[in-house]
Amino acid sequence: MKKNLRNRLSLSYIFITMICVALISILSKFFLENQFKNYVIQERQRENKIIVSAISQQYKDSENFNIDAIQSIGASAIESGLFITVKNESNKVIWDAETYNNIKCEEVKNRLITTMETLFPKWKGEYAKDEYPILNNSNKIGTIYIGHYGPFYYDENDIMYSKTLNKILIGVGIVSLCCALLLGLIMAEGLSRPILKVINIAEMISKGDYTQKIDKKSNIEEIDKLTTTINSLGYSLNEQEKLRQRLTRDVSHELRTPLSTLQSHMEALIDGIWEPTPERLISCHEEIIRLKRLVGDLEKLAQYESENLILNKTKFNIGEVVKNIVFNFEKEFLNKEVTLNFHDKDIVTLLDKDKITQVIVNLISNALKYTPKGGKVDINIYEDNNYIVLSVKDTGVGISSDDLPYVFERFYRADESRNKLTGGAGIGLTISKSIIEAHSGNITVDSIIGKGTNFVVKVPKIV
């Protein structure tokens, strides 16, 4: 069963938090218990020294030791798990905890053993006695033996502290899990919401609604890139849909005009309205030639855009080829009163001569077509490292910035009137672009309305 992103993220946060809390709790418990053990051992040693100091002060020169005071100190120490024996310098027992109250001592010992074995199942405490001398003016006057279980043991206060510490760790773990759950849900919601928005927009795009757009930007780089990509995809598909509709409209227009003309002429001839004169038959033949030329251009475009385009490469002087093409166009430029400048240069290259010639003819033809009387067309050819660069620049009507990105699209023409005098089928630049790309080159265009257009072709000198 599939899980949604929000649940997965939430569970991931909870899982990671559980691991972190568990590790922190285990490590904290381990280090704190070790530190606490060391603290308890040091505290026992400190208490032992206090007891030794207190008993040492009970020595009397004349009466020897103050037995009542020693008994008070020793009886109090029993509750703390310390069992005191005091001997004088003759090794005679002055006071002994077990002799004083053996039942109480055994009870405390058993309680300590039970408590420590419960808290620490692997606890191996042994009963031991520490020996301390009783000094008076640097002279030894007796010995104190303090019995206890080692290396450490917990009294009631220590046990209370240990239990409180465990409760705190458990409480911190529970609070951390709750916070992780809450923050995980909030963060998962914050991450999944824009992704769900992208999914919804993508679904709408898949259904053909390309106008949808994600306006809100994310502060997460990957999600922001994803939304930008989806917006770009929607925009591109919307533009392609417009081009497809325009392509369909333009193709139908290009076919409808000659077909309608042929139909009307044929019907007139069949009905006997027109006589089949040579002039009328020539008119019908011209429309057929137009249709054949359009179909031929479409076939040529399909061929050039295919991956199996075969280039018939030969070694030739491309400067000489451009010079000959310019010479062929001279009369047309003179008739239109447009100045044609060509900066001649000999460059030997290895390319498909016929296809490159077709590109050059198309660019010069377009420059002449869209440059008004009194304008100028400059043609430059030069070498740039291992590339050949051809520039055809005119001072014609120019192309608007809205139309500029689509000039190489099939049947795309900025001139919506589709007047036969202003252009052909609208696939010349598309074919030119396919030929140049087949030569591993590129063709670019810059244009300003009312100032002119500059087409630049760049191809490797040897493909």
C-alpha cells in the first residue's frame, strides 16, 4: 500500500527522533550513572574522614574516650550503611556497631544488598573495612574500622536521586516524541503542500489546461526549481499548442487557396461556363505547381528534420558560392532599389554545398523581401577559429520581440495577412535551421522593429 509524502515525512521525523532520544537517554544514563558512582564513592570517603575526625575529637587525656559521643556517632552511621569499630592503642575494642545493635546492622546490610541487586543485577558488592588511625598531637592513640559494602552502594537519598533522574529522562523522551510529532506534521505539511500543488498543476497540464501556473515561490531550492520547471513546461506546452493550432490553420490555408481555385476553374470548365483556353489551363497548372511545391517543401522539411539526414560533403570555396548567389540576386536588388553589399573572402570548407547554398539563398531572399526601397543588405563571411560565420543583415521592417522566438517554427510568419507577395509557405527558415543543425552548427537572429534584422549562421569549417 502506497503512503503519501506527508505521512512518510512525519514517520521519518518520529523515527529519527526516537533513535536520537534513545541514544541520548542511553548515553546520558551511562555517563551519569558512572559519574554518580564516582560521586558516591568520593562522598563515602568524605563521610569516613568526617567520622574519623569526629571520633578523634572524643579523646580525653584523663578519661580516655567519650564513649557516649562515639556511640551517638556510630549509631547514626549505621543508618547510612557504615559500621564502625573503635579500638584503642592496645587494640582493645572501645565501641563496636555490631555489638551495640547486631539486629539493626544485619537489617541495614540486607536492605542494602537487596536494593543494590535490584538496581544493578550484575552488582558484586563485597563487605570491606577501611582502617583509619586516631591521632592526638601526631601520636596514634587508636584505630577506627569503618565497614561498608564496596566499591559503592546507594542509600535512600541516592536511590531517590537515581529514580528521579530516570523519570526525567523518560519525561524528556516523551516530550521530545510529542514535539517531534507536532513539528514533523508541521514540516511535512510545509514540504508536501507545494509538491501537492505541483502535482495538481501537472495533472491539469496533462489534461490540456496549459494556462495553469504556480505563483507562490518556495524557500526550498529544490521545490522552487520544481515549480519553475512546471511553470516553464506549462508555458512551453501552451506555446506549442498555439503553434500547432496555427500550423493547422496555415497548412489548411495554404492548401485551401489553390484547391479552391482549381475547384472553381474545373467546375466552370465542366459546366461549360468557360472554354478550356490555354490561358485558363495554364492558370490551373500554376495552382497545381503551387500545391506540388508546398508538398515538396513539407517532404524536404521532414527529410531534413529526420535523424537519418545524409550530407553529401564536398570540398569547395564557400566565399565563391556566396559571390555567385549575390551575383544572381543583383538584378532583383536593382529593380527594388535596395543596396546589396558583399564583403568577399575565400574560405575553403568541407560541407554539403547544395544544402548550404539553399540556406544562403533563403536568407538573402528574405532580406530582399522585407527590405523596403532605399534600404540596404550587408552580407559578411569570415572565419572564427574553426568555424565559418555568415551574416546577412538588412535594414528592413524587422521582427517584433513577440514573434522573434518563433521565426524558425514551421509555417510561422509574423505577417498574418499571408499575402502571396509577402512570403511563401513559411517553412524556409525551418528548413534552413535543420540544415545548419545537421552540419553541427547554429543559426541565430537579432531584430528591431523598423530598424532591420540580422541572421547569423555559424558552422564548423569541416564537419
